[in-house]
Amino acid sequence: MPRRHLHMTGADGAALTAALRDLRTRLEVPQDFPPAVLAEAERAAKAPRPPAGEAVDATDLPLFTIDPPASTDLDQAMHLARRPGGGYRVHYAIADVAAFVTPGGALDAEAHRRVTTLYFPDGRVPLHPPVLSEGAASLLPDRTRPALLWRLDLDADGRVGTTEVRRALVRSRAKLDYEGVQKSIDAGAAPESLALLKDIGTLREALEAERGGISLNVPEQEVVEQDGSYSLAYRAPLAADGWNAQVSLMTGMAAADLMIASGTGILRTLPSAPDGAVGRLRRTARALGIDWPHHVPYAQLIRSLDPHRPAHAAFLQECTALLRGAGYTPFTDGEVPSPALHAAVAAPYAHCTAPLRRLVDRYAGELCLAAVAGQAPPEWAVAALATLPKEMADGGRLANAVERGCVDLVEAALLKDRVGETFDAVVIDVKDHEPTVGTVHLEDPAVVGRVESPAAPLPLGSRIRVTLTAADPATTTGVQFTTA
């Protein structure tokens, strides 16, 4: 899970755009697709596999998508309904990337080279050519598309009873965004299929709390244009973000169960946080003035925090440290790993809902299809399981480097003309063995940077005044402060 999400709105500054271009070069980020890959993508876009006759026609199902307004690589579409006997039925369509990518072909090889879509403030570097990821494979509204159509039947408490997944042709009816969904539901104006997102999402959040799972509502850092210049601000996630995420999490848990039952699969796993890490968070909470009684579990505390409050937002950012160490664990021939849990989900879990943007999801989808059909999984999917964990880890490291580089670069670009100025800040981290060095969260603009205190140890959790000493977009050091 990324520590901070960056989005850029407003005009692109020429200097910032150039610096981002340099960052791509420095990190050896893949750029243009090779001609052979583009040619294969064009052919696949015109004639996806399997033929339409092998897929169920579900185009009468009024699906909808929920994504940021500018997104065109749409992996998921859903339809929610009440079941006549009680409970709910969730249809969740996932883009069928395997219908376009031939195992061993040029497209497949390029996807294994890229591994994941990379996100920059000024655009993305896609996993698949746009003719597929933003066109023929994307679940765009009013377009018939091949998909893996999940059907999950839930009881009145939101627990999954039965699960099915099969290939289908689907047709989304509407492309919605989070703010519009939130306003529509809050106003009581949403049609039932959309209004049920709150009902089902809330039930699934309660089940998450019951099993000890954690969803971090980490604020997103946004770059916004202001009076002809740039500023940074935090956007706290909406409730609709969480409800939508719960449907994806539920599907990932169902996928893990299917693969475990079949004896072949690949799980997203995360070990439990060591006691030392939790103890350190307790010290941070105390310093930030967050009440954390010893009898209150970590997961319960997280659900009580308000990301709109600066101290809570800073603490939530630090909590992402407990999510480090996640990886992919494959298994075959019934040798299910133990433990097979994702500590934050508090259940077995698999990545399967974002195949346009993440390589492993295509393989998980194929394994789930085979499990439901009672068939042997495709040989090409099983053969890849041994190498997928390393590929995904390498891709994840690059994605993290891109994220860190973008944060440092954007913050430096925004503050490069303000070196020497003094700001109000909160100390959110202090090095254990070097208490004069740490991290501060500026109150305005929303910048997080390194700070040094030459005269005395930094007071963790306290508000202090800091002076900006360095902010050079041409370097890789980000912004630097010293105590005023």
C-alpha cells in the first residue's frame, strides 16, 4: 500500500514536467511500447479470445463503474441487488485481459517486463498498450466487453455464502466517480443498485472489524493550482471509497478461498507486525496526543481516527509501516502455505480485481475460473507461479521508487522559491538512535520532509517552527528543514 497518493490538477508547469521526465529516465521507467507489442495489441483489440460464443451473454445486467473522473482504464464494474429470500447478490465484472493477451506472445512478454502500471502526477505508464487498457479491454460505459463475471451471494449480515465466476460478455451502463456516488447516496437519490453499496459496504466493514482486519483511511496528497502557482493539500477518503474497496476485498477473499480449495493458486500475504513496530506506533500516538488505552487493539484504534484531523492524518501515514513486508505466495498440488493470511485483511486474500494495472491478477483470475469449473488450471498459468512473486516484488520496488521520487520532486518544485522561510509543523517521526533527526508534517502546505534539530532532541508529536533549508527539484534529496 503506498504511503501517499499524488494527483495533479491544474496546468502543468514546464519545469515540473521536465523534472518528472528526468525522474522517469533516472529510474529506467518503461516508456514507449515496442512496435511488435503495439501490433499484437491492435490485432487483439479487434479479435479478442475466446470467441463470443464461449462466453455467457450478460449484457442485460446494468453494471456501473466507480473510478476517479479522469480514469479510462476501468478494471471493475458492479451490480448490487437484494435477494428475494434475504441477503444480497453482488455481480462484479473484472476486465478479461487474458482474452487479449496470448501466453508467450509479445504482449505477454512486455507485461512481464512492466509488471504494474506506474503513476506519476502528470500521467501514468500503463501495463498494457492504451488500445487495450483504455480501449478494447476497459469496461467503458455502453461498450460490450469480455469479462470475468463474479457472482457472490451474501446473507443478511454480508457474509459470502456461494461464489461463482465465469467468462461473460458485459456492458456497463454508467461511469461514476466517488464524489458523485457519495453525494447521491447521502441525498437519498441513488438508485437501489447504487444505494446498496452503502448497505453492503457497511456490513463488510463490520465483518472486517469482527475478524480484526484493518483498512487505513490514509489521506491522499494532491497538487492543486492556486493563484497561478501550485499548492499541496490532503484529501481524506470518502466513505464511498471505503465501501467500494470492501467489494474488491470481498472478491479477493473469495478468490483466495477458491484457489485454496482447488489446491493451486497465488495469495497476497502479509506477516503480522512485530511487537516492536506496534510499540513504536504507541509512542508515536502518545506524542501526537492520540489516546490509545492498552486494552484497545490496534485495529480498533484505527477505525476511531478521523483523517481530517492533522494529528490523526499524520498517525495514519505512520501506520502504513505495518503493511510493509507483503508479498505473493504461490502453491500447487494442494500444498497450501501456512500461514496463508494477509495480516491487514485478517483472512486469506488474493489480488484478482485489477488485471489491467497489475500482472498477477490475470493469473489469479484464470485459476479461479478453473477452480469453479472443476477443471485443471491452464498450464501457462501454473507455469508462471514460480516466478511471479519475484516479478511482482521487482515491480513493486520500482513503483515505490516512483512514488518516493514523485513526492520528493513535487514538494521540492513547489517550495524551491521559499528556501529560508519558516513554517508551522508537527514532528511525526524521530530516529531512535539519532533523536535530533526526524520527519515533520507542515500544516500549510501539506508537505512531509526531513528535519534536523542541531541544539536539542526533536519533540515527537509537538508543534514546532521549522526553516526550509533545501528544496531543489534537480536533486533526489527532497525538501529539508531545520528547527527555527
